[in-house]
Amino acid sequence: MQPHVKHALLLYGILILLLAGCFLTVLFTGNIHIPLRDVLRILFAGDGSMSEEWVIIIREFRLPKAVTAALAGSALSVGGLQMQAIFRNPLAGPYVLGISAGATLGVAVVMMGFSAAAATDHAGMTGNWMIVTAAFLGAAAVLFLIFSVSLRIKDVMTILILGIMFGSITSSFINMLQFFSSESLLKSFTVWTMGSLHAVTASQLEVLLPCLSLGLLLSLLTVKNLNAMLLGENYARSLGVNIMASRLLIFCSTGILAGSVTAFCGPIGFIGIAVPHICRMLFRTSDQRILLLACILLGATVMLLSDFISTLPSGGMVLPINSVTAFIGIPVIVWVIVRNHKMSSLI
């Protein structure tokens, strides 16, 4: 077995252990202490002698939250990996390119524009699908604008700046909706924008899981073409890659991943930018096939760790997940910018 393969397998094994450890940590930590042994019995043994209160806490609250955290972290990390590869820009990602802002606009229209008919608290499964659809359409609209610009403008930094501008435009529309909304709706939407993994219910997971599975499946189908596109579009064309179709599939995948997560968890920032860079540093490769699985594992682990940190304050308080991911992601982004500046100054 080649050394780089052994290195990758070893890192995969470590990431799987870290993911399992963080997952269990989220399950047995909280305001009500439940021993790890009893958590495992509730999950796997279905022991009827356990406290009914503990069973409800684990199965209806902590387990959906942990699964949501793992799914959200994986989805945002894969979306960021794809955007950084297709634009060949280390700062590209769903949050920076305005994709999350587009998804937020879609959710804002539903929550504040059609709230009486589609509020997720009352509309059940129909409301869940309406929220996801609106978030995907908002994310797809921004992606379509970026895709259209990329056909005419090849400079990746210009595209990145325009993506930020598109995000600012969507934020302006959101501000107008907020201005005309009632106080109760405005408060609900403001809390939602801070990001949260605690409000996702089991019925919402039934919508989130297939959406993210579809997005990850599309990313798997395009990973080979994305590897070729990293070496330049002319080289990819020489290998028979359909650039237009590949970009469209990648944008659809990112739109589904970012839109679905934003719909139920709010606009979570920095994970999509930071995790792919950490994976490249650990695995010392740009092979998208290796990095894709790495981002799935590490993204889930980082989000679970962020959720654990958010619950550390006492008194039942839970920090907004965005405040935690910012502390994790921003140092990585600063490191990337400083490193690239040093490298460019040596040329």
C-alpha cells in the first residue's frame, strides 16, 4: 500500500473516531445529566426500565439535534469545497458568495410574507417542504446570477466580489420585509438568523435528510469532472468534460445543500470556508475524491463540537451557533489570507 493511501486511511479512521466521540458527547451533555451508559442503552437496547423523561430527552430532542448538526456540517463543508474548486478561490463558499443569503431571502418571504399559511409551527410537513423549496429557490437565484456572470467574466476575484454584492442585494430585500413585518414575526425571524440546531424536529429531519442526500449524491457524480476542472477548463475539455453541464450540476448540488441547511438551521457561516482548508492541510492533497469524504467527516465533527460549545453556558442558555462557528472559522480564514499573501510576495 502506498504511503499517501496509508496516510489518508489513518486520517479517515481518526476523523471517524472524533465524529463518534463528538456525537455521543452531544447526546449525554445538557441541563439534565444523563450518564453515557444510559444514553447507549436508550439508543440501542430500548430498555423499558429507563426513566421515561430520559428517553424523551434523548430520542426527541438530543438525537435529532445531533443528527442535524452532523448533516449540516457535512453539507456546508461539501458546498464550500465545491465552490472553492470551481472558482479556484480559497475564500469562496456558500456564505461568502451570497448563496446562504439567497436561501435566507426565500425563507424570509415564507416566514414574513406568507407566515399565516406556511408557518412551520402549524403547517406540518407541507410547511417544511415549502420552507425548503423557498430556500432552494433563493439559493438557486443567486447561483444563477453567479453562473451567468462566470460565463462572461473569467476573473475569479471579480466573481467573488459580485457574489458578495448579490448577497447584499438580497439582504436589502430582507430588510424591507422586516420593516413591514409585525413585531412577533420580526422577533422569530431575527432569532432564526442567529442559527440554531435545537429547533429541528424529527418531522423536519424527514425533509432535511433526503434533500441533503440528493445534494451529496450530485456532488459525488461531479467529483471526477471537478478534479479535471481544477487543472483548467481547456484541459478539462480535452478530456471530454462538458463544462457547462458540470457547472450546472455543481451549482445545483451546492444550492440544495446550502438551501436545505439554511431553511431549518438558519444562515450558518464560516464552516463552508474553513473546513475544506483544514482538510487540505491534513490530507496534503487537492484530489476532490479524497477531500469530499474528508469534508463530510470533519464538517460533521466541527458542527457537533460547535453545538457542544454553544450549550456550555449555565442556566439553560444556548449560544447562537453562528457565534461559535465564527470563532472556529475566522482564524482559519485569516491564516489562509496571510499564507497566500506571503506566497504571492515571494513570486
